[in-house]
Amino acid sequence: MEKNDLDLIAQWEDRDPELKRYLEEHREFERVLDELNKRPYLTAQETMERKRLQKLKLAGRDKIEQILAKYRGKEKVQ
């Protein structure tokens, strides 16, 4: 993420419950994916779960970007 995005997140995370929820989910998906990626071999079930988590993480990232875009627009107006 860019520094500007990280600044926006720091500014709004505690004030926007939706943003906070998506960030927490994103971090949890990242943690689980990191654990799965450390394994030398994944079962078929684990592979499917990994793909599912990647899709959820990406969808959450899109929502985070939408929320940040809203705040970027507010910055330009002020």
C-alpha cells in the first residue's frame, strides 16, 4: 500500500467500523494464507481453502479501496 493509503487507514480505522472490519478480515486472511503457504504440501481440501481465502481477501481489498476512495475524495474537497 502507498503511504497515503496507510495514512488514511490510520486516520479512519477507529472511526469507520466498516473499514475496521474489512481490515481485520484482511489481516486474518493474510495470516492464514501465510501459514498455508509455509507448508511444503497441501491436501486437496487445503488447496481449495487457500483459493477461497485468496478470493475473499481480494474482495475485501476491493472494499477497502472503495472506502479509501471515499476518504480521498473528502481530502480533495477540503
